[in-house]
Amino acid sequence: MSDSEIFDRALRRKRRDRAARGYESFLRDHMLEGLYERLEGVKREFRHILDLGSCDGSFTWPGAEITRLEAGAAFAAASGAIHADEDMHPFPEGSFDLIVSAGVLDTVNDVPGALALARRALKPDGLFLGAFLGAGTLATLRGCLIAAEADRPVARFHPQIDVRSAGDLLTRAGFSLPVADVETLTVRYTGLAGLIRDLRGMAATNLLPGTPPLRRETLLGTAAAFVERADPDGRTPERFEILYLTGWAPDASQPQPARRGSATASLAAALKPKA
């Protein structure tokens, strides 16, 4: 891997292969529900679709030919996906009417590159819909780890994208009419073990290169801090911030911003009090 890359690509593939053996899909299923809701509001047919980061291949759309791409070999083999990384895919320009991506872009090394590739792979006026975990996710676990490693803190969380930066990334990738919004999903756990089990099952554990393993005392301290944050019913809430992205491949038929200086009335006149 390159020294400039955030994530260990080989480790990412390994973690996705481990997750494929007992995939925990609730978070991606929730993201897909959000994408379906957005698609239902679009009045057009999508015949050629790319599922970018397809996991278990659960995304479907009536009447469409769906091409799937997946970084994990086990997921790819099970779902008939092309085995490749999302920021290195091989599709030519103008291949798809729609590209969807649920639950993977937050662990892609080159997110701007992946989005730019997606935009080029769309036909003019084609639609990109994405969803992934953003800034503020796992705030409880982060706080517990910091408390447990106060004497020797270790970077165990990768940088996270916030909603404003997500919109900027769409614009930078060349999308028209970019929209980014965020939804908070709270899941309540009886203990740290349940959260870790879910994170492993969705391939969402630490992928930073060279991170030392958790010491036993750190793990015990984290578990104790997690329990201390429990509600009166004994369950600790954990937060997942889901970013949704919408962008269109540019096309002349799309609404265009007014040319600078083309206004026929001044702002001062519009704001002037009426007599």
C-alpha cells in the first residue's frame, strides 16, 4: 500500500471476507431503505445500475440490469460481483443510468477519486446515490476508549466526513445539483461485546495501518466505561451518523444557475420598505 493511503487495503479485504461469513446487515439495510425512498421520488426508469460496494448483493431494482462491484473476495464470489476496490474500478465513461453505494465510502482510501470515477461512469443526467457513516459515528465507543487509554492514547478511529464536506466532495467530483444530508440512528447495547460483534459483522472495525492491538486492561476499561454510560434499563446507546449523498452527472437539460449580473431587480430595491 502507498504511504499516503489512510487504510490498509489488504486488511480491508480481509475484514470484509471475515464479515461475509456472518454478515450483520442491519445498518446497510437501513441505508438501502433511505436510498429506495429517494429513488421512489425520481420519475424515470433505470435500466443499467452499478451497485458500488455491493456486500451481500441485497440491492435490487425492478427491470434493471445490476452490475455489482465489491472489494471483498468472499462477498464478490457470493453475489457475482466484480472484485475490485471502489476507487479503482474499470468501468468506461457513460456506462450506467444509476450508481448506488451503501455503507462503504467511509473506508475507501480515495473518496474524491471514487466519486469522480462514479460520475464519469454515469451517462449524462445519470444519478448517483450514496450512503455511509459520517462524523459523530461511534461517539460513545470513542469516549470509552479515550478514557481507558488516557495514559497511552492510540489512534483507533479514522477521520470521518461531515455533511458539509460530503457536499463539497460531490461538487469537487463534478456532480450537478449536489445534495448531502444526515440521519442519526441510535442502537442500544447491553454491553461492549454486542457492539464489537456488530462492528466485526459489518466489516466496520479499525483499518488504520500499524495500529497496535488492544491490551487486555484497555479492553476491560473500555467495557467498564461503556457500562457506566448505560441508561437506567442497563442499555448503552451508540450513535451511527448516516450521510446520504445525491448528485447528477451534468447534462444540458438540467436547471442552470442564473448568469452573474443577469438580475432585473436589485436586492436593495427588494428590501426597501414599502410606503
